[in-house]
Amino acid sequence: MFVSIFGAVESGIIYALMALGVYITFRVLDFPDLTVDGSFVTGAAVAAVMIVNGQSPLTATITAVAAGFIAGCVTGLLHTKGKINPLLSGILMMIALYSINLRIMGQSNIPLLNESTVFTPVVSLWESLNLSAPFHAIIAWLGIESSPRTWAVIFFALIITLIIKFVTDYFLKTEVGLALRATGDNKKMIRSFSANTDILIIVGVGISNAFVALSGALIAQHGGFADAGMGIGMIIIGLASVIIGEALFGTKSIARTTLAVIGGAIIYRIVVSMALRVDFLETGDMKLITAIIVVAALVTPKLLDAQREKRRRLRKRKEIATMAGK
Amino acid sequence: MLELNHISLTFNEGTMDEKKALQHVDLQLGHGDFLTVIGSNGAGKSTLMNVISGSLLPDTGDVVIDDKQVTHLQEYQRSQLIGRVFQDPMAGTAPSMTIEENLAMAFARNKKRGLKPGVNKKRKTLFKEHLETLNLGLEDRLTAKVGLLSGGERQALSLLMATFTEPNILLLDEHTAALDPSRAELITDITADIVDKFQLTTLMVTHNMQQALDLGNRLIMMDKGQIILDVEGQEKEALTIEKLLDEFQHIRGEKMANDKAVLG
């Protein structure tokens, strides 16, 4: 039980990078970008191929990020210069990337089990300093028998995700960042203040997909393989993370919202890992579970609001009735 | 300052819906001129604004601002030189962003946007000073979301945002039309103050004849895509609504719809 939740949090933190990317397009730019399903795999594929061919994992990961950025820029170009509807631009790019990803990989699956990854040096340094020991001790003290293998990955992933979060927070408050947000809020207005909305959309969707590709590259290295099908439904997972996070943790400021998105990604993973422990559910049911979670996260807040409003009106009516009674 | 040479623009050319929105329009404005533009619906006033701002390209003719040929510059490039306030109070500001962030975006209009924070201490002080001139108490609400402001407050903010970086040209497109009479008057007053303070070269489209007579030093009347009347200086000061309507009848040989709702 603990180990499976631990695993869920660990991968949730890495998927949070993808969710931050989705947040930038869906919320900041108001651009429903479906490229994600493809660019996630692009990140994984580029990293895997380069690692297998002997490149350093760091170079491989950085190249994967660049590939994701380019993929996003192409989607942005299709929309702004090709005047194609945003949804369709994303779908077209997603389909195109499926083939491109297969070309990059040369096969539909690349195993990375015996390769060294970005995590390898971190884990070996961590373990040589025996940093997991105190955590193992706490776990044992709490009376939980099985302890995860290493705590290095979760902390390393957390640091990367937090760095990306803080960079995003800062960027969205810069002059360019403000213009980017205004592009999603009121295009006509920001254009009248000399901002080139086309470029902002292209770069914005690019940055978003760079984050997504980084997430894909890290998931592949963490999970030990890249697969052509690993991105299917990724956009819905990203959306689920954004929506769950916003509903649970609020959207008061940008820093709060990005933190909420990370929290949402982790909670989504925990919910899925819990659901998979239910006996009659199988791995194949994952996408159905995801869809149900997203629907629930979308509908529940509205239902709660409606209920609250109903009760408020009822109370008002009663007040008036009692006043009239006197 | 602003020169329009032989501007023509036809919509849907060669179809049943063909509309000559502008026909050989010539217009010269000097530095600090404040021009009011009147005319009935479909006369070409808004098209004229859009051609100047660059959201529409003319079929023929050119637009020159400060001796700079801008006819083929994109809207976002031209807006370095042009401040603009729209009719819809929602159009000129970003609702989900704060007052200071909106001002920061307006502040960057004639500068290159970089990776420095948009709002800093120094700019905050500057924004506060400018907001104080509006007398709406907005200087104490710098971090409030603009979407929470009323229509009048938003329009006042839009006006400030369009002007405080002193654009070469200010375009006001029926910017008081969507407000109630008292708010409209407030915005009209602020407009007069700001234009006077910065000595801005201004074009204001309005359906309110009284407003067109009260503000500015020059007035043009448009009809069917042409400028049919152009008065300035003392001649303009002597004008009244009746004279304007008579003038229209005299030029066009037909009565202008003297609908109070439309013409005020």
C-alpha cells in the first residue's frame, strides 16, 4: 500500500511537468492544445534513442525538451499563420507526431532498463551518502513494513518540478509574460498595445510542449522504456491534473495556481493507483477511470455551487415568511 | 502628424453586398489637433478608425504618421504610435489581470518587451500617480482584478492606459457610447483633461452631436464613405446641432435622420 502510493507520488511529480505545460496552453493562452499526446512521446523517444546510442542522459533530455518546443511551435504556426482552428491544429500535429515518433525510435518500443539515465548518478550519490536511511527509519518507526527502494528519485524530481514551477511563475510576471497572459485574456487589447500575438502564441505553445516533452523524457528514463503509445490520453491526464488541482487548492495567484496544478497531478496519480487496487478493475480501465475523474472534477463544483445557492434562496424565503408572520 | 491620402476601401467587391466603405478620403491633422467625427451608421467612421489603426488595410491610398509611411505596417507594429480606446468597456483591458498588470502592459506599448518583471516599485509609484488623476480611487486598488471594476471605471482605466505613454495619435471610437449619461460625462471630462495635458493628436468618433461640438478644435461629418463637411476653429465654435442638420440637408439634398436616440 505505502509503496504504491509512494510510486504514485513519485511519478505524479514528474507528470506535474506535463500538467504545467497543459496549464500554460489551456489556462494562460486559452488555447486548447492537443499536441501534448504526441509531444510527450517525442520527448520520451528523443531521450531514449539518444541514450541508447550512447549520448549522455543530460544531453538527451535537453534535446528532448528542444524537440518538444519545436513541435509546439509548429502547432502555433498552423494556428496563427495557417489560420487553422486551435483544436484542429493540435490534433493534426498529434497525428503527425505519431509517425514522426515512430521514425525517431525506429521501432515502437525502446527499453532503457540497463542504460544509465539522468537519475543514475543522483541515485548513486544519494545512496553513497546513505541519505535514504533516515527516511527508512521514519517509515519503520511508523510501523510500515515495506519501504521504497530509494528516496533519491522523488527528491530529484521534486527539485526539477519546483524549479520549472518557479521559472514559470517568474516568467508570467515579466513584460513578455504579461503580454502572453493578455493574449489569452483579450487579444484585441494587447494587440493595441503593440504586442505581436502570433509570435506570443507560437512561443507560448512551444514552451508548453517543451515542458511536456521534458516530462515524457523523464518518465521514459524513470519507467525504463519509451513506447509509441505512451502518450495516448495524455492531454486528458494533464487537464484532469489542472482541474483537480484548481478545484482543491484554488487559483488566487499564479504561484498558487501552478502549485495547485502540481498537487492535482500528484492526486490524480494517487487516485488512479488506488482505483487499480480495486479487484474488478484492470489496467485497461485506466482511460475510463481518467474520464470519470475529469467529469467528476468538472461537474462536482458546479453541483455544489447550485446546492449552496438553492439553500441560500430557501433561507431568504423563510426569513421573509417569518417576518410576514409577525 | 497624421496624413490620409486618397484612402478607398470597398467590402465584398463585385457581389450583391458590395459596400464602398471609404471613397477617396483625404485628411490632414496637425500636432495637437483634436478632431471629432460624426455621421450616421454605415457612414464609414469606424472603418476610418480601423484603417488608421491597421486592423483594416485600405484598397488604395496611404496612411502617414509623423512623416512615416505606415500603410503596410501590421496593427501591432503601428500601435507603437497609436493609442486606442474602444466602444466596449470590456475591450480595452484584460479582465483576469490586475490593474497594475494592465498598466504595465500599456506602459510597454512603445518599448521592447523583455524578461524583466512588468511591475516594479518605481513603476508602481508612476502608475499610482497617473491613477490619482482619474479621481476614482483606483490608486488604492492596484492589485484588484480589472474584471471586478464597473464599466465606467474600466473605460477610465482604458483611456489612461491608451494615453499615459503619450502616443502620437489617439483614436477614440465611440468610447462613451456604452455608458450611462453620468459616467459618459465623467469619461468625456477625463478625455478633455488628458488630451489637453499631453497635447495629443486625437480622432474621436461619436454619435453624440453635442459631444462632437463641445470637444475638439475641428469637426468632420461623414456620409457614404466620404467626408462631406469639415469645419475648424471659430467656425466650429459657432456651430449648433440645428446648423449641422441644416448643413447636411443642404449638402446631400435629403434630410438626415434627426433621431434623438441616434444623434443625441
